[in-house]
Amino acid sequence: MSRTTWNTLVDATAYFGLIMLASTGLMLRYQLPPGSGGLHGVGIGLEANHRPVTVVWGLSRHAWGNIHYWIALFLLGVLAVHLVLHWKWIASVMGKKTHPDASGIKFLLGIAGLVLFSLLAAVPLVVPTESAPRSQMLDVQNETQQLDSADEEKMGPANESRSIHGSMTLEEVARQSGVPVREILDRLKLPPDTASSERVGRLLRSHGLEMQSLKKVLGQDEASR
């Protein structure tokens, strides 16, 4: 197989890998965002068994995350092959003389840049991990959401209808609206045993409802003003 054929095959494969990496990344960001559910870590008991899990083609966010990871490794390997096939051209470009000492300096700068980028890419792999209680992480998240809600309230009545959003839990919606969780579930005709920690966006989608339905029963839609 000629070098031209190899270059074409490698470039086409790299382009395909890049498209798939972007596609799975966008899916994880928008179709399967954090909190969309999985088969692990949903708790125990009957309540946990009824928690909805968002899937695409039968695969949850966790499964698609694994696919995204392996696509990234595959693309990295293809790009490494691409560099090997074009190494003579790279060395030739860096070695073009514009000054008697320019070729050596440009080559060293190129190598230094390659090493620097490689080290930067490896940083997340060597940074030590830390452990924190789940309750502590949830407290930090709740504090952040409360600060965001406070900022929205300071912006005035025009943003009042935005105070309830899909990433909030039922408990947070109840606390902010002053309507008990049980009453919210009753008004929306949802199962009374729904966990108060359930994200409202995911809960509404799983029952064919929209955010406007929640805002309506809480008196936050435009029609109820």
C-alpha cells in the first residue's frame, strides 16, 4: 500500500473519530446530563427501583461515558500514527534554514513544545484524588444553588418565573415555593412515594409533563398572574 493511500486512510479515520468524539460528548452534555440516572448508585429499596433512568439506544450515561472514553483513546492512537507518517515532513519544515543556527533552534523548540503539551495532557492522570462525604458535596451543591436563586430574586419580578428549573430537586422546589412536596406531587398527579431528592426536570419528562406544568401548579406561570 502506497504512502498516499496510508495517509488518506489515516486522515479519514481520524476525521471519523473526531466526529464520533464530538457526537458522544454533545450527547453526554445535553441528552444524558449529570443526574439522568444509571444502573448503579441509585440507592436501595422500592423507591430506588422506580427511579427513572434516561437511556439512548438502551445505554445509560455511564455506558456512553465509557464509549466516549474509548473513542478518545482510539483517536489519540490514530493521531500518533498520523504524526509518524508525517514525521519527515515535520522535521523538514522545522529544519528549513532562515539563519545558520535557525534549524537547530526551531527543532529544539518544536520538541520542547511537544513535550510540554504531552505533560499538560498527562496532568489530570497524575493529580492525586481526594475523598469527601457525599453529604458534604451535596451541601456545597445546595449552597451554590441557593446563591444562584438569591441572585435571581435580586434581579426582580421579571425573573421570578425562572426561579424553578429542571436541575432542582423536589425538596428544593418545595422550599423555594413554600408548597410541600406531597402537595406538589398531588397537584401534578404523580406517585406519592416519589423521592424528594428527585430532579424535577427528569421527573417531569418521565411522566410526559413539562416545566410549565410545574410552574402552573405553583402559580408561577404567566397565566396565573
